[in-house]
Amino acid sequence: MKKLIKIFLGILIIIFLLILYIDYNDHRYINKLEKAIIKNTDVREVSYLNTYGKYYIVMDDDNLYVFDSEYVELLKVDKILIHENNKKYDIIYEEKPMYISNYYKDNKLYYEYYDLYTYEKTGEVLVGGNYE
């Protein structure tokens, strides 16, 4: 019985250490990305950062920026023009910047897209499934 408890505790410790390792590496990646953005652009402080495809969506105290993978500024929007993001949805950039959220319905994943300026729903996509 003691051997079984030791094995169980060993497995729990390994799982815990794996989670810490993944979290540490993710934090390092985000810090490196923030430093690269600050070094290669006019942004001096990052309050929000998201990568979506080949774009970096960055927000500082005054503006929202979209940069490509070479740190070329594609878009700059004053934060005053952006609708308040009460639900903390991620900001993405495709043809224009927008909010994205996801939800599950009938065991299917849906993405909802919202306009960045008005917060109106602009679209919905069923991911990896078909409409029945």
C-alpha cells in the first residue's frame, strides 16, 4: 500500500512540475516578444499583447497597434475609438481588427466575431463541424 501511495505522489509531482515548466516557458516567450516589440517599434509599454496568425496585436496606454511579423505597423487606432471590452475577449486582426469569443453549444465549438468599434456581433463560425 505504501508503494502505491509513493507512485501516486510521484506521478502528482511530475504532473505539477510539467505544468510549472510549461507556464515558465510561456511566460518567457511572452516576455521575449514584448521586448522585441518595444525594441523594434515606437511602443514603449505593452498593456495587451496577442498574436494571431502572422500579426501582433499590441495595446499601450493610448493606442492599439497591429504589426506584421517584421514589426511593420499596419494599423494604429486610438483607444478612445475602441469599444470597452467588458468580457475580456481577445482582439484579433484579419481584414480589420475585431474581438473574438468562443462558446460551446451541443458539444460544438463556435467562434463569434464582434466589431471593435461598436461591439456589435459581425459573424459566427462553427469550428470543425457541419450544420445539422
